[in-house]
Amino acid sequence: MAILQIFNPDEFYTSIDSNKYQAGQFCWIVVPHLTSVPQILDIERRNPEEHSEVNFILRNANRREDFCVSDRTLPIKYLNLRSNEELLVQRSKRRPGIILSRGLDSYPDITKLLVQKGKKHLQEDAIIVIPCYGIETADDPIGFPPEMVSRIRCLLYRQFFYFPGNAVFKEGVARLDRIQTIVGRDPSTIHTTNICLQEDVLNLLLELFIFCMTGIEDENLSMIRSLTKETFPS
């Protein structure tokens, strides 16, 4: 049981307004599949007069000239690629996520300046989210195997955080090593729910996140990890 001996499953979550976008809130997000070598969609016009008709080749981005300054004699209008940019392709999947933070610093006078300069992306209303992944079962072989889950429940991994099933989501694992940024509030990128981590559980997640990112383990996290480790069979 481990972490569930410290936080009862019935007290793991709290219900909130789904439109809050607050830390600890569960949501649905689009999560890319990471690969050791990115893939490029090499694309060019099918003929010089057309912007919408193109030919393309999917390949690994491992050529020396990739992402280097090069001449695009026939740019494709709808892609708006610059000379040192490439078009990447990634598998993606809609997954649960946990909001880590929102409401980053923003200044109205700088917003106006950036709009004038065409650089709005330098000050955006971003949300930091931790993607969540499933657990292997007898009916579904996809996800974390039970041998790993038993360790994750005991907080032996600094990059994984276990959560039990709730009214919306099945039990799973939040991956701190897959943290991502969501820009804006468009439903195609983030859809929030009324499920949120209870405050003490959220604080533990934040402590684990700091430990994961910095290697610094605070006193409360160290105490809880000592207790959970005792429940892990040798």
C-alpha cells in the first residue's frame, strides 16, 4: 500500500470548480511520444506555382545540415518555416495530466510592446502540466508493470508519483520527467476536470518535484519516504 497508508484513497482528492486551472487539478492534455532521435518531415512544393500541393519524406533528423541555415528557394506559405527551422513529426496521445502551476508573470505594457514587435510568444499565459500514464493490468498490457508500480507507491523513484483511481481517471503514474507547457486555454490542448489533489497530497507532489529537479530532499519528504520504504519487501 505504501503511500496509500499515509493518504487514504478516499481523502486523496477534493472536488473543485473545473474552470479554476489550479495546481493539483486533473485535466486532459495532448502528450507527445518522445524519441531519442527526432523525426523530420522534409517537405517541398509539388510545383513552383502551388502552396498547398506538396511532396514530403519522413526521416530521422540526424543529418549535419538539419536545423542549420539553408536556402529555401520555394518557401511554403502555410508552414512559415524559417531558414534554420525544420518540421518535426511526433506521435501524440490524449492523456490525463496534473496542473503543476499557472499564472506566470505578465506585464500589460510589455504585452503591448511584444504585439507591436510580433513577439507575443515571449510572454504567454502558460500552464505547466505533469502528464500521467496508465498501469499494466491483466486485461491491458500497456503501461507501468506491477514490479515498477510497487516501487513507485513506496516513493523509491524521484521522477514518478502514484495516484489511485477516482471518479474520472483510473489509477496511474504522474511522470515528473515528462513535464510540459500548455499555452492558452483552447479545449484542443487542455480540458480541465473537477478532480484535484488534496492539499497535503499536492504538497508532497511538489516536494517530490523539487527533489526530482534539484536532488534536494526536504525534511518532510525525507520522513515520508523513510516510512514508505519500510513497506517495500526486500
